Amino acid sequence: MAVEDQESQDRESEDRETGAFSQSPYNEGLYSPAHEHDSCGVGFVAHIKGNKSHHIIEQGLQVLLNLNHRGAVGADRLMGDGAGILIQVPDRFFREEMGRQGVSLPPAGEYGVGMIFLPKEHASRLACEQELERAVRAENQVLLGWRDVPIDREMPMSPAVRAREPVIRQIFVGRGPDVMVTDALERKLYVIRKTASHAIQQLGLKHGKEYFVPSMSARTIVYKGLLLCKQVGRYYLDLLDPRVVSALALVHQRFSTNTFPEWPLAHPYRLVAHNGEINTVKGNYNWLRAREGVMKSVVLGEDLKKLYPIVYAGQSDTATFDNCLELLVMAGYPLVHAMMMMIPEAWEQHEQMDAKRRAFYEYHAAMMEPWDGPAAIAFTDGRQIGATLDRNGLRPARYCVTDDDLVIMASEAGVLPIPNGRIVRKWRLQPGKMFLIDLDQGRIIDDAELKSQLANSKPYREWVEAIRLELPEVTARAAGAASAGESSSHGQAADGRFAEPGGAARPPAGVRLYPGRCPDADGADGHQRRGSGRLDGQRFAACRALERQQAALQLLPAVVRASHEPSDRPDTRAARDVAGLVHRPAP
């Protein structure tokens, strides 16, 4: 609990990019923010051919309304755990709205829109806005202007919700002269958001925790809050305007099982909406933080250092997942590729799985531990939208396809009243499986095709074989050293094994050969070892050398990968410098 307590204290002291407002308790009684999870209703509506319409948004809001029973409501019937909707940026609508302010927007794809939650207190709000504008200028992008998001102030709302209600504004950022494509603009918007959030955290504003960025993108925008599902479409007046059109609508109704409801914690996040929980999030978070010092990206370049920390301590499981996924996507991984890295199938003992697909998972297991649920996750970047189920398969996700190219996916069937005669296909997601709608290609891509494309895109098996040595090979090397002049006990010591009284070699209790380390020392100098007597300096040096070699393996993926994807031939110089490499199996 000491680590969790420290992280909760960090959470209280940091103005996190995602986190509770000041009203939330921290480590009171049996409550710890580190255990926050949720189990909710998620769904989306999308047109396969990418045809945009206001009707898609209306249908998305109807799906959200029909997921009402999956959300939580407190003793105050007007206070729930949060709800929201993610749509594509409605270019025509924003162009006309900003035109009223005298702002001429660039062509679609050459500007981004940020949805910003700001403090009500004037001085704090002004400081947050100035830091965000400063970040835009620092990244050599163009500040086009601000827009106050119109809301229904007459809508009945719980006093507790109203007290926490932020000021909601939109910032418009145009591409700078060094940005030529929308993907590059997306990365700049990502850097702007992260650097501004870090800077605001450093200011130590009294109301700084009320600053939050639900979305900042050239492709998507999120409307969410501490609202009931029936309130989302009424509270945000933009969603009622027929000029607001989209080819997709991702919705979420939150049911928090172990957390306090807050405006920022509502879903969707910037790339995902999630039903279930990530039960491995503590380990995933620790590994992500541990790798920050060795990560490199040709795509992000020097901007990568500006992003740290990628995730703040104490964030919810979905916020942590979304931040990690966003990092991978911004570093150049395709969205589906990144999702397969984070939520792999059960591949290790799957003998019937295609060998190339197993090699794909085995290769990436050295870089990313699985984010295990139970979890059903819908994801989108504005060009593709899909869903996947983790390998536990304990959360429902059903979908259907209609004869007019509409896809409806949700936590349950029947979220829209579609006549059976119009349904051309319906099924459910299975454990570890994924399906995707590519709006640019105008088609559904099923699990087998998706994974076959990625598994065959690179020679993953060759890369794995080039940088991996099996444990028996390491043992053979140690045995060879022993036969060359070392006694068997010396060889066992160098290999991390020690003799039983009967002569059988075994690892000492509590010591694993991978990740390798010398046995626990009885003395401060580390020379006295269990079952081995006293080791002389030469043998102890051999043991420590093995420890360093195996520790180097932990860094091997970052060394071998010169960019977000390796070239046709992996750089094995680091591997040649590390004797006794042991492949690290996936958890």
C-alpha cells in the first residue's frame, strides 16, 4: 500500500491532465484513487461509406439514451457518473460559426479544434488560456481564435454537478508553415496539449485541477461531462444543430464501480470508450514510466521529451490506457497495430494460430505488456472506428450491419430499433477478436484480414530469431566455460545456480534466471551466497556480469528499434554486445 499511498499523494499535488476536481477525496478511509475502475455502456453508429449526416449523431444519442440502465445515478436523480459522445469535426458548422467572429478557417484538415474545460475562477481561467496560447506559439502553429461552447443553462441540473461545472470553450489552431499533412498537425496538437497541461500543472493554480482537455484534434471532437445520458444532447446545443454532421458517433454511459464522478472522467476519451476495467493497470503504468528514459521515436523526434510524463499517477484505468494508445499512434503506429500491441490475443499456447501472427505478438511482447481486462473497448481516430474484446472475453459487445451501410455496435443488442429485414449481418465480438470499419476504404475489415495484413507486413519471425537466445543456450555457454577450466560449481555460480547437497543444481529460492540477477547476498559486500560457500572475486565478477547482461536485455527493444518500426534488417549490434541473451516471455 505504500506505493499506492505515494501515488495518491502525487495525484493530489499534481495538476493532472486527467483527474478529479478539487472536491474529490484522496486516500480517505478505505478509499484509494489508485483503485478507480468503471463498468459502463458503450456503443457506436457509423456509416461504412463515410457518408456524413446529422442523423448519425441523432442515432448515436439514441443509442446513448438506450444505454441508460448501464449508467449510475446517485440519491440525487439528476447526478450520474457521466456520459458523452465523440464525433468527426463538423467543418461547415465551425466555418460558419467562426465566420461570425471574423475568423476565416483554413480548409478541412489544416486546422484543429480543442474542447477545453476551464476553471470558473477568472484569474485561473485566464492563466490556463494564456499557457495554452503560449504552447501554440512555441510549436510554431497559428492561433485562429476561441469560441464559447453554447450550453443549455435552463436545463435542470443537480446542484452538486452545477458547482463543478467548468467553463467550456473551444480553441482553433491552424497548421504552421512546417506542417504539410493532417497527421503532422495531429502530432503538433498532441504536443501542444501535453506541454500546456504540464506548464499549467507547474503554475500551482488554486483551481488548476479544473483545467482539462477532452479532445484536441483535426479529425474528432468530444462532447462529454458529468451528465445523464438524456442530458448530453440537450446540454450541448451544438449537437442539436443540423449543420453538425458526422459519419460516426461513439457514445458512452459511465457506471463507476469504485470512483467518484467528475467531469473529466466521463467517456469517451480522445481515442477510446471502454466497458469494463483494466486490472493490470498498475503494472502497465509502472512499465510505461520505467521506459520513458529509453524511448525514442523518429516521428516525434525531440518532441518526445516534451511529453513526459505520459501518464500521471492516479489516473483512471481508461485514462491511462488512452494516454498510452495515443502515444503509440502519434509515434507512427497505425491505430489497429497499437491496439493489437496493447490487447493481444492469447497467443503463447495457441498451437493453431498462424506462425506469422504468433511471431507478431512474440516480437511486441518484449515492448509492451498486455493490458488485460475484462474489457470491451471501442476505438476511433476519425478515419477508422472499431472495437475489440480482450483475451478474457468477459464483457459483451454485439454489432449488426444494415442494408443501407450502417453499423451499430454496443454493449448489448437492440440499442436501435432496426427491423430484422434490414439486417444483413449480426454477430458478437469474441475473446481477443477485433473488427474495424475503414471509412476511407468504405468497408468492414474483419479480424482475420486485419491481423493477417499486419503479421505479414514485416519479417517478425526473423527479427525475433535475430535477437533471441533461449535459456538452454545460456546454460550451454556457462557449461562450456566450466569445461574450459572452471569447476562445475564455478559454472553453476556464473549461471545463477547452486548445488544441492546431493549434487543437483537448482536456482536459489526466490531467484529467477530471467530477468537475471545474482542470488541474494547475505552480506553487504554480496560475496556470501546461499549454498555456495564464499565466492572469490573472479566468480563473483562472473555472476555480476551475467546480471548486467540480462539486465541489458530489458533495454534491447529500445536499442534495436531505431524508430517506431524497425527497418528491414534489425540492428543487432547491441545484441552482439550482450552475451547470454534470454528471450523475455510475455506475461
